[in-house]
Amino acid sequence: MALWLVRAGKYGEHEAKFFSTEQVFLTWSNLTVNLTPASDYAAIRKIVDTLNPDDSVHRRGHTAGQWWAFALAMKPGDWLVTPLKSKAAIAVAEVLGPCEYAPKADPEFRHFRRVKWLVRDVPRSTFDQDLLYSFGAFMTICEIKRNDAEKRVRALAKANWTLSPSRTPSGPAPFAGPEEGPANLELLARDQIAGLISRKFKGHGLARLVDAILRAQGYTTHLSPAGPDRGIDLLASPGALGFGSPKLCVQVKSGDSPVDTPTLNQLLGSMQNVQAEQGLLVSWSGFKSSVDKEVPVQFFRVRLWDQSDLVDELLAHYDKLDESVRAELPLKRVWMLALPEEDE
């Protein structure tokens, strides 16, 4: 069996389509020729050469390799991973059938494979750093082979997608191998920052980091002491004395599992108890789909931060954080050449 990387568009724009149809797609907008009659790589390369005559030889080979992987190399029973753009999570599916063709669909949805989504929201922090390197390849579709990746992902599934308590945090790992293409260095740097946060700010420490970020944003805060917090980790309000508006009630969850609606409901109740105008729910491991569905309902009352949002806020306000916090999270800006991304 093999493990594949299949992206849901450059910006994650096809995530909803992937999940609602229980299918994954070959999302090239110019792919108007049926690939399913092709029997080998040479046949698919001929189609690529015909459709993309202005592309370089290298680029056409790059495209052909991905189309061949989707149309011919994947087999029923293989697993695939889809890194999500909408949250700091990875979705995992089992391939159920061969590549199929729907001639009346939009070009980016004509070639598809039926899948069974095994899980849709495994926090990125669940995976070792070397796997995240591979998942960060710029390729839209490729096989992930390095370091027994397929075997290790299946082992995580058997462990119900939870970390072993004895596992030690992974250090830097080699970049993705040639078969996986160049790595997305920005994403990999964010994963390293997230890994450091998870090690340095466990438990109540994460609430302390959120407190530092809010103070850097100009809020006056009250941080609850470690221990039972009755649904309130932080209170915050703008201004030097904290008498401004909006008055925030903040709940912070640092566990390994995405939070569900009872936690959101607890925050809403706490907001009422302290007469807070708005709430902030921070979950390092993200949110269950039941919470995501509440976003439009609670849009004017509650904001949700997952791991990715927290890192965004950290980087945006890093220069204004307390020196003690910056000493625990030593970061520096680095300029580098921007690599071209996949078109699809």
C-alpha cells in the first residue's frame, strides 16, 4: 500500500467539495482530455505535451508525473493525506476505486477518485516533523515515501490519532526527497514555531502566551491562576485601565484533541456571568466540525483561534511581546527567494 499527498487547491478552495462528495479531484482547470483510457506514463505525457505546448520540458514532465500518479499509480486501499488551509489540520482518506471521468463536470472536477474520509481534522502537531516536511512539498499530488510514512500514519490511526505519551518532540529533519518536490519553507518554519510553542507553553502556559499576545495588541488583561478556571482563563479589555470596549472573556485549550460544542457553550455561559461583550475560544488542536458550524451563528459574539491563528497573531505582534516571552520564543526574520507554486 502507498501514502499519497493530494491537495484541495492552492488555497484550499476545494476542501468543501472534497468532503461533501467523498471524492478527491485532479484539479487542473485546463485538463479537458479524458485520462482514463491511458495505460502508461508515456500516454499521459503525450496528452500533457498537447495541452501545454508552451510550458518548459521540465514543467510538462512535472505535470505529467502528477496526472499519472492520480490516474494510474494510486490503487484502491491506498491512503492519502490532504493538508487543510482552513485550519491547522490534516485530513486522511482511503482510496476506494479507480480514476473516473465525468465529461459534463467543470474541467477541474472531471477526473476523480472515490474515497472514504477516515478523519478530517487531525491537528498538525500530531505528526512528527519529518512527516510535516513531506506534507509541505509544493507538489499538488505525489507519493510520500520517506521514513516509512505510510506505516507510521496507519499506526497513528490505530492509536486513534493521538500522540504516544512517551514520544519526544522531533527535531529538525531533512527536506523532502526528490520524489516529493521542493518543500514549502514558510510552512515548515511555522510548524517548527508551533512545535516550540507546544513544548514551551504546555497547559496553563498556553493561556500565558495568549495573555502576552493580547497585551501586545493593547489590551489590559487578567490572567486566571493555574488550576480550575470555571471556563475563564483570561479577561481582557482595551485601554490602560481595561475599562474600554469590547470586554473579552477568553478560554484556552491546549489539549491534543479538537474541542467540541460543550466547550463553546461553556464560554458563552462564562461571558454572561462576567458580563463580557465578546468571547475568544483558543484551541491548540482546533475544533470539531460541530463548532465550525456555529461560526456564523456566533459571528458577532465569539472568535475562534486554532494553532494557525495563534501563530499568525504571534508573528504579527512579536516585536511588542514582553522580553521574557520573546526569550522563550526566540525568532528572527529571514529573507529568502520565493519559489514558484503549483498552478493548480
